[in-house]
Amino acid sequence: MARGLDLEALRGLVAGVVFDLASHSHRELGPICEGLGVSVPDEAFGSKRDRIGQGLADLADADLPMVAERVLQQLQVSPATRNMIQDVLWAGHGTLEIPARTRRDIARDLDLADFLPYSSRFKALLARLWVLDNGPLDWLIEAGATLSAQIDRHVFRNPGDWTAEDLFEQLNAFEASDTRFGLFLEGMASAEVLPDEPAQRRVVGIINPHLQTLGIELRQIRSEGGYPVFGIVSTQSARSRQPKNLIFATTAKPDIRFLSAVDNDIEVLNPDDVLVYDRPVTADGILWRDLQSWWKETRNLPTDKAAKDSLYARLGSCLPNNSDAQRNLFTLYHELHGPNVPGLPALLPEV
């Protein structure tokens, strides 16, 4: 997973955040660091910063991306630091290039009026991907000087002050990583931002002519809550097609009926005997955390631990009694990798 990553840069960014944990007591420090995947010596080793420093020094390169992801999930990180960590992590994955000229052409065609009825949703998308505020000392800055305040003024309170191109310029979207810009386009076309399917498809219709010249497009990859979900995929490779019918963990032979032979849409008539994963499969495959998140949401489970334990038990229950090799592989995989399993490919028995 660490291949292609700037591990030195990532280690420095992670260290800058983790060293801030020295504000906690010695007693609190150990459990917090353990939750991140960093094992620190006990209090007898020295100061809190010494303990953190040793834990980071002992951290293997292979574990660094996992720790970085947990830092983003579990700690308060400034938007600027968050983006720097994300960009280093994302650089380790293959991505679809979107040149600056294409980005600007898209911005010139977009109309911010589509997003004004859902201003709070659109603002949340911007805050999730871009640096809108400078941090906890914003109160020292002249009122209205932050980008967040300027967006409120020029986009929402005074529509027409800024065009989409102006907004993209202020966000530094034309210089951002391809992954970040791609997520921005997917977000603008999402029901989370536009809970209005005609508006979603209108935005996609504006963006796609520009992307299609690059051999990519925003394509509906699934439905969620009755709304289409769009993802950026290549139009030039059969590998861009999303698996639609990933059936696994079968305890009985699946009873399947084809609803559409053309689209390969199916209906499973004995759903209690099989699991059907219906979310996009990324270039990393299905990681355990993806599978656990899907299981937790589809089963309405209250905690991550409940989801982890019940999913593990459900997968283990379908392993054939007459196949010791499968059972040993499944058991040892989880025992050997332990806390690293969430960031590793999920083992899907009986596919």
C-alpha cells in the first residue's frame, strides 16, 4: 500500500499532528496512541514527547498510511494539514488526470445558481475538500477576510458576484491534485449536495462533454436512497465497468433471477443465504473497512465493534466444514494482521 508514497513527507506530517497529543496526560497518551496504531513506551521511558517520538520512530513504513488515515479519522486536524496528508496518501494510488485547461472549461460552463437552493450542503462539500478557514485563530483575522466568509458573501448572499470560475480560482481547484478535483466533481453531482435528480443530471450533462475528451466521464455507478450516485470512470477500458453482482459468503446455492440480461441486473430470491455487495469497487479492491462499513449500515448495527464481530462471524459461518485449508487461511489472515486488517483487502469466502 505504501508503494509510490512520499513516506518521508507523510511521516513528517503525521508526526506534527501526533506530537500535539503531548497536551494529554501520561495516562491518556498510551490508549490514544494505541488507537492510532502507534505503540508508545510506558511512563518510565521519559517525557510525553519522548514517548511519542520513540513510538513514531518504531513505526514501520508499511504501517504509516494506516496510521495517517486514523489520524484524519480520530484527531482534530486543521484543514490545511488534512489536505496535505490526503494528497500524499492519494498520490500512492492510480488516478485519472484532469488537466487545468479542462478544469477551467468546466468551471466556465457551470452555473452556481444550481447550488444556491442547497447552500449549506454545497458549503459542507467545499469545507470537506478545500481550505476555507485558517484555523482556531481566525478570530484574530479581519472580519470577512477568510475564504469561508468571502464565499458566504460573494456566492450565497450576493449571487452573481462570483462565477464558478471565480470560486474555483479562490479554492485553488485548478492546481489541486487530480484526485481532489475528481472528488469535487463527484460531490457536486451527488444527492448529498443536490437532492434533486434533474439538477444532478443537469450538472453531469455540463461536466461530461469536457471529461469525455479525456476518455473519462461521470457515470452512474449505483443508486442510493432513490438518487443516482455518479463516479468518474474511464471510458476506454473494460476495467472501468463496476462489478454489479458480487455475491459471496453463501450458505446455500444462490437462487438467482435475471431482471435484465442486457444490463446484467439480477434478483437474489434467497437473500438470507448469501451476501450481495452493492458498492463501488475501487482500484484497491474491497478493503475490510469498506466491507465493515457496508455491513454496519445495511444491518443497522450500533457500533463498529458490533459490525466487526458479527461480520467476522457471518463470514466464518459459511466456510465449508470439509475445507480446513480455507478455514485456516481465513483465521490466520486475521490473527496475523490484527489491527492492520481494516486497511487490507477483505477475504471474501465462497464467492
